[in-house]
Amino acid sequence: MSFKTFKGGIHPGYFKSATEGKPTVPARPPSLVVIPMAQHIGAPCEPLVAAGDEVKMGQKIGDSKGFVSAPVHSSVSGKVVKIDSCNHPLGRPVQAVYIESDGQDTWHGDVQPRPDYEKLTAEEIKKIIREAGIVGMGGATFPTHVKLSPPPEKKIEYVLVNAAECEPYLTADHRAMLERPEDIVTGLRLVMKAVNAPRGFIGIEDNKPDAILAMTKAVAGDSSIVVATLHTKYPQGAEKQLIKVCTGREVPSGGLPMDVGCVVQNVGTCIAISDAVRFGKPLIERIVTITGSGIMEPKNMLVRVGTMITEVVEQCGGFRPNIRKLILGGPMMGLAQPGPDLPVIKGTSGILCLTDAEVELDEIRPCVKCAKCVDVCPVSIMPLFIGGSVEHGMYDKAEEFNAMDCIECGCCTYICPAKRPLVQWIRMAKGDIAARRRK
Ligand code: SF4
Ligand code: SF4
């Protein structure tokens, strides 16, 4: 079924051809994993283990009493060598558990299949998802059990799977749809049961016809789930845009998908839910796209959480000498890193290695009032005014211009002929506004 598009957005180059046709390959089991205690939005975990402890694969090694949080698990069996800080994609060091693998991959006793999983209640499904440490794997890393626990007055009617993968370069979700379509549908059905939603959508951009075919086959005979063919446009996979296109409903300013009866889940998250509920497996691995012209052999790899990026890069033949920029995630919403000395975490969808040819280093120039940033903004705010306010330190003005409605898609920065770092400025404004509101 074809659907209309949303207002604004851009058409950046796809740059997916290097990996979209490559099946996912398992990464070499790591000899050491570094598991950060903060891999999600919300309260960081406290370690449940100490140096010298023996651990099993899938064992919970960190947890928090906070509701908005998600436990973390060991992705190997072996020995805890230390609790120390490690680099994190968000730029500040976080506490982490360092585990040396014994090479045996012995599963923890709690990891058991549930052949009768279809009899589980909604509450039991949510509890399993929480205990498995599942978070939004598209990059947002919001704890999934929290998303699935709206207040009683918010009736959920639709669960939408964001299968758009609209970020250039990334192909992890595309490969997952070709390789594990039934598991994605199982995960979606479990989420529908958990929130008591009668309808499901799987939204896929029309530049992935093979994925549309695979998912259509996987839902055949189930009239409660619709595979929605979406126009290829960035940011098609943003929650509010996906909801608008699939259901016609508009999430209000400052509102959440649950306010219009919707819950959105990522493709990888659905697979993680299926694995947790059916097989008792916590979230300890994920598909990562390693690509860009700065890497020798672009690949899609199944990587254990806690594997060092350096090790993953080495299994792709290493960096090319002219690499200029390393980004975790896609080029639009990913996070640029000073180097590869950090671990893969639950939200690492891509390792993007860009060269001089792919990185623009133009100087920031004054705004020429062309309004292109306004035209492409999918949430209809005024990036030029918010950016201008931040440039002059006027954060309260940025709030008046609805900076908090920005979904940080980066369309304005992409289109700006004056190369103004609009989304970066808006992120700063949002941080300042949020801090003031907390006070
Ligand atoms: S202001 Fe925010 S939402 Fe609008 S285009 Fe820029 S980054 Fe996207
Ligand atoms: S796109 Fe850039 S130059 Fe044009 S109005 Fe927006 S900020 Fe100004």
C-alpha cells in the first residue's frame, strides 16, 4: 500500500550501494568487551559485579532502580578484569565493566527458551523486555518497556515499525528485513499485545523493493498488519513524520506518539524483543553497518555489545589513509567521534568512515535569509531564527521560536548555503532550555 509524504524534508544521496547487497556476517568473538553502564536515555546502571568475578554470557551485570533505565548484560563468558571509565559516543566518559572472554560463550542459566511464549500476558511481555535491557536501537536508545507503559488514559491503537532507514549509508535494517522478516513480525505482534493495539504498520521507503516484498510475505494472511510503502525522503523514519504518513494523525507540539494513540519501534528493536521473549536472550548484540569511503571493506556485521570499534574496523580491513571523519550512526543524526577508542553500544547502528571527498569543511558564513532551512524543516519551525539567537547567546529567544520542537534531523544544516551549523546550535539551545526547566 502506498502512502502520501510529509511536509519538508530533503533528498540526500543514499550512498547505500557499498553494503545493501552484502549479507550480515558475524564479527569475530571479542577477547575483551567493555560494557558501559549507560547505553540508554535515563538513569545509568550500577555495576552488579566486581573485578575478579566470573560471568556468563547474557548475565545481568548492571541495573538501576530508576524506571527510565535499562539493565546491561555481559556479551561473553569470562572474568571481570576491572570497573573503570570508558569513552562514550556522547562525548563524556562513563563507568564500564571490562570483561575478558574465556572463549567458551557459556550462556547464563537464565537464558532459556519459552516455547509457550504466545500465552504470556501483556505485563509479562513488558517485564521480559525490561529485564532483557531492550532500548530503541535506531539510535535513540529510549528504554522500550517505558515506551510500552503509557498511562491508562492513553489508549494505543497503532504500533508502527520504523523500517524506513532513511539515513544515508546505513543498511543494517534493510539487511534485517531480508534476513529476519518473520522475527520482525513476531516482535511487532508482541508489542501490539503488550500495549493492546489492534493495528500495526511496517513503514518502508520505496527504494527497498526487496525488503517490501520480504515483509509483505512475512505478514501474509494477517489483516491487522499493513506494510506501508513510503516515499524515499529524509527524515521519513522520524516518529512524528512516520505517524503522520501512516495514520494521518499529527503529534502535537511538545507531545508524544502516545498522545495520538501510537507507539513506534525500530526494526532491530522488534528482533531484540522476539529474541528476548521467545529465547530469553537479552540484548547483547546488534547489526552494525561499517561503511563510507574511509573503510577498506564496507560490511554489515553482527557485533557483540562492548566490542571495541577499533576491533570492528580491523575486521573490515582498517581505515583508508585519507579518512577525515568518524561518525557513529548515520551522517545526518549520528555522532562524530574524535577516534575509534570506544565500544559498540546498543544504539550503534553504523560506523561511518568519511574521507576528504565526503566531508565539507566550508567556513560558516552570515545568513543570507534564503529561507531554504524553513522550507525543509519537517516540524515547521524557523531554524534561521533559532540558530541566530544561539549564535548571539540569546537562549530564551530560541525557546520562543520553539526550539524544543526540533527533532534534530539536520535537514536545515544540510540545505544551508551559508554552511551554518543550525542543528548543532539548536541542540545547544535545547540543552540549555531543558536545564533551565529542570531548575
Ligand atoms: S530545525 Fe530541527 S527539525 Fe527543523 S530541519 Fe533543523 S534539525 Fe530538522
Ligand atoms: S538556509 Fe541558511 S542562509 Fe538560508 S535562511 Fe536558513 S540559515 Fe539563512
